[in-house]
Amino acid sequence: MVYNDFYIGEDADVTIVAGCGIHNCGDQESGHDGIHTFHLGKNSKVRYFEKHVGGGDGNGENVMNPTTIIEMEEGSYLEMETSQIRGIDSTNRITKGKLADNATLIIRESIMTHGRQFAQTDFAVDLDGVNSSTNVISRSVAKDESNQKFLSVINGNNLCSGHTECDAIIMGNGKVTAIPEITANHIDAALIHEAAIGKIAGEQLIKLMTLGLTEAEAEEQIVNGFLK
């Protein structure tokens, strides 16, 4: 269990790069849970980049369950980019945010699962302040027999704007569930949700294969471009 607390002072401009990894060469479960708390001061600006990866030559599972808590004061700005594209057998990613007046939260996540892996992301954002805003974007690929679940909750509690979007590609017998939820608790809350799930379009594969790529190479190029 790892605790990281970030206190960002007023008018600060900060970039944070984080990485979490598991290497399991045994036959038992290996776990890594991180709880990250961000306290953004007035008019501060933060860019946060985080990558999760798992590896190992054993039969044990890699389990990673990160939790992120965000508290944003007036005029603050936070842009988060998280990715998990290899080696995590099970994950439940929880992110919660509370925004004051004129605060902005942007979250982008990229996830790829394969085999029988399971990944769940759970976003919950409270737009409490006047002119607060959030944009939550998830892009994921579910291969083989893997299973993904995307939960997103935005509560508009004031004059605010919020947008949540989930785009997913399924390959093989992969499964993806998207549950976007928006609640307007104020007459001037403007909220939008979008979700799209489907397989790779045949014409995309054909176009790349006419350029000399095999079907597997074409799929890899499309997936890589989609997750960027």
C-alpha cells in the first residue's frame, strides 16, 4: 500500500510523472494499491502523467487498485493522463474529484486488456463551484476473453459544464460495459455523456493491408493509434 499526498500551493505550475509496476515471478497473487491525494491551491496548474504495467514469468496474478482523490480550489486546473496497457490481471481504478469556483478537471485514460483480465474504472466528479468544468475521456481495447467496466458519475451542483466519454474496441470475445451517469442538481448545469463500443471497421483493415501490412500488423497499428 502506497500513499502519495500532493499539496500544490497557490499560483504554482507543476508537472508530476508517476509509474507503478508489478513483477510477479511466483505462483501467488501480487498486489499494489496506491492512494493518491491532490490538494490544489487557488489558481494552481497541474499536469499529472501515470503509467501502470505488470510483468513476470510466473503463474501468479498481478492485481493493482489505484485510488485518486482530488480537491480543487478556486481557479485551479488539473490535467491527468493515465495508461494501463500490459500485464495487469485485475484492477479497480477509482477517481473522485470535488471542484470549487472556476476549477477545471480533465481526465484521459487508456486501457488495454487481454487473456482473462478484468479492468474497472470508476470516476465520480462533483462540480460544486460556479463555472467549474470537467472532461472525462476513456479509450480502451478488450482482447481475447477479457472484461472491462467503465463507470462515470458527474454531479452538476452549480452553474457548470461536464462531459464524459467512453470509446472502446472489442476484439475476440472481449466484453465492455459502459455506464455513464450525469445528474443536474442546478438549473444551469450543462452535462453531456457519450459511449461507443464496437469492433475494428473492416475498411480500416483493408486500407492498411493494401499498403503491405498483414491483418495482425494492421490491427496493431489501429489499436496503437486509438489508444494514443
